[in-house]
Amino acid sequence: MDTENVIAATPLFQGLEKRYQKDLARIVIKQTYRRGEMIFAEGDQSKGFYIIATGRVKVFKISPEGKEQILHIFGQGEPFGEVPVFTGQPFPAYAEALAETSTLFFPRDDFIGLVRTEPSLALNMLSVLSMRLKRFTALIEDLSLKEVPGRLAAYLLYLSDRSNGANELDLEISKGQLASILGTIPETLSRILTKMTKEGLISSDGKRHIRIKDRMAIEQLANGEKRLT
């Protein structure tokens, strides 16, 4: 894991001069987690934030009834746990490694010290946080206003947008985890995938590969202009 290469490839730090990337590399603490290991829990004091060098991390909430709601799945090069850096408040959710995961940890005090000398760090972070807020707003809208087929269609379009509009998608999570993101159960998700396949909207290998065959219909389903029969 080359720290400077990871930093340079991270959207949070893109455009920074090489010298500032080196400054960031000097404050990094490298950490590794086993699959299923908790990185932090809701309410833990935030002492910094993380960037994923390798692996995947899920961030989630747990209801009083014990139901898990996944908020986001993060992959290589993505930051997480960064919101409390500026507020000094505890982490508002849980984070768990979905696979063997290596992270770069940026201590809060050291990072804020660098921000004071290089304001573009703050501007980059604000840009990423704005996109994150937009995504969470869409998630709340999907869970509260859309039926499950519309939520799934919106999620497939989200994955496609992340892959520059590609129609060939590989889910990096299990169907159970995807069901949690969509606020449903695996059995319901499987039925909807079957219906979407029968109606020619998608094709699937039955595992984690999905191909969007009718993008317009998927968009209509996501926007509530179309319903599955």
C-alpha cells in the first residue's frame, strides 16, 4: 500500500500540489481490519477520518428494534467518517469491514492543522461532502416515497453513473446487504429482480452481475413513471 499513491488517487485530495500530498502522507496512520471487524460504533468519539486503500466498508444504523439499515457501501479510494472532523461530535453511525480492508487514518488535530495552511483541502472536502449529502437525500427520498422496484431501479442507475454510464454492473455486496440498503428483505428483492428480468429491463447471472437492457424503462421505473406488471 503506497500511501502517497492512494492519497493522489483520492477525489478528496485531487488537484493538491505534491508537497501537500507528502504532508498528508506524514500524518497518516495505516490500519487493517478483518472481514466483519467493527471500525467504529455509533457514539464513539471521532478522532479522525479514514480513506480506504483496499477492501470495502459498510456504514449503517441500527434501529431500537435491532434492524440494520445500511447507509452506504464505500470502496477503494473513498473517505468515510469525515463529517465529525469539523464538528468534533461522535460518529453518528457504525462502520464495519465487509472484506479484508486497509485504511489510511487521518488524525483530526493533525489534519485540521494542515487545513489551516492549505485551504484547498477544505474546499475539496466540502465538494465531497456535498455529493455525499446529495446521495443521502436521494436515499431518504427513495425509502420514504418510492416503492421497492423504484428504489432498486434508482440504485442500479446510481451504480451505472459511478461506472461512467456503463450498463454492465457488478454488485460488490450480497443481495442481503442490497436489500438492507433498499429497506426491504432479500425475498422481496429476489422477486423484483425476477420480474425485471422477465419484462426485459435487465438480465442477470443469478449472482452479482446485472446488465441493464432497457435503460429508458429503468429510468421510468426510478422516476415513478412506470410500474412492474
